Amino acid sequence: MQIPVEWQKFFTLNLLSATMSFISTKSIPVRERLIMALDVPSIPEAQALVEELGDSVIFYKVGMELFMSGDYFGFIEWLKQRGKKVFVDLKFFDVPETVGRAIKALSLKGVDLATIHGNDAIMQAAAANKGDLKVLAVTALTSLDRGDLDDLGFQCDVKDLVLSRAKRALQIGCDGIVSSGLEVEMLRAELDHRLLVITPGIRPVENRVDDDQKRVVSVEQAFENGADYIVVGRPIRDAADRKAMAEKVQQQIQAVFNA
């Protein structure tokens, strides 16, 4: 009897999962694997949060909210002066030539990671102009589920979309992707460890009904599935003791890599 192709994929992935370890093998210092999302409305608030967290966080994501607050690049310079690493999450999406020029300009700012969105031509322009900056292609936002993809006109499964975009990003010359932890295991089984994988949507407990993140995983799940970095925002930002929560996440990461 002919086994359906989708069943063959299911059995192959589960066999690989049972026999392979997907934990990242890249030489990344363990304490740099936590990226803290600075999702606050102003530069002074972001600076206060960084100072409050101290040495518990080394890597920071700086996104659209802070971009709109003024002196975005002055703040990036402030972070670099304090020995921090910077992930610019602006998801560049425009005419390929424009994206290429923007990425080239950003590469001169000392930024470590940056996100782009869009088709092959956009990814090619970014890859051609990135210099030492590592460019990450967004696969499918963790705030999207199957219904949202239907609304956007994607007539495919979330995992198929993520895998397709990851394969194209690798072929084109991007350094990595942003992907939910739910899809990372599949990506590692298909593509090994050739791409950097940054996983947002990290929650220490079950997802809350008032949370706009729909495809989430725990710290341990993300790394066991093969993430290189995780992005954590609200669980630390909204904690009663932010530094203690950041250290708790660092301890969870350390336990995975020391196991």
C-alpha cells in the first residue's frame, strides 16, 4: 500500500527527533543566548531597564516602538558603549534597492543582528550589503496562527511556509531566520545547523488569553528544539523583580547546555 507523502514526512521527522539532538552546536556564549526585547515606549525607560538588569542581560532587541520614540541610533550607540549586543528588529520590507541601502547603512552602526521581510529579491539585496551584520529573514510571525495565514492569502500549512522561507533564506545568503520554537525542530531536521535560528514567543507558563503571541514555547523547549537564541520581553519586563527573572531565564538556559 502506498503511504501518503505527508505521512512519510511525519514518520521521517519523528524518527529523526528520536535519534538526533537538535541543541545548538554554535560557539555562542551561553549568557548571550538570551535576547531581551526592549518593548518600552521611550529611550529613558529603555535605559533605566538596561541599567536595572545590569549584567543579567548582554543582548538586547530594539524594535519599532523605540524607533518611533526618537534618538534610536543614539540609544544603540549607548548600548554598544556598555558592551551590549544589539538586535535591530525593524523587519525591513521595501523595494529591494532601498532595503539593500538601508542594510548597508545599518552595518556601519555596530549592530549585530537585523531582520528583513519579503521576497527573494529583498533577501538578495540585504545579503549583498550586510557586511559583518547578520541578516535574519522573518518566516511567520509568532502572533499568527492558521486562521491569520488564511486571511493573508497563504494557502499552506504554517510549517510548510516556515520551511520554504528558511530554505530560500539559506540559498540566498542570509545568516539566519526568526522562527517560532514550534517549527525549529523541523528546520533542524531538514537544514541541520546551517542557519542561525532566533526564537521569540517565549513564555515561562501557559499562554494567557490576553496575550497576542499565539505560537509559544518555554525556554527549555526552544533550545531543545534547536534555537540558537531566544527573545524574551514581557515575562521579564512585567516581572516584579526584573533582574531576578532575567537571572532565572539565564539559569534555565545554562541547565539546557550543561545537561
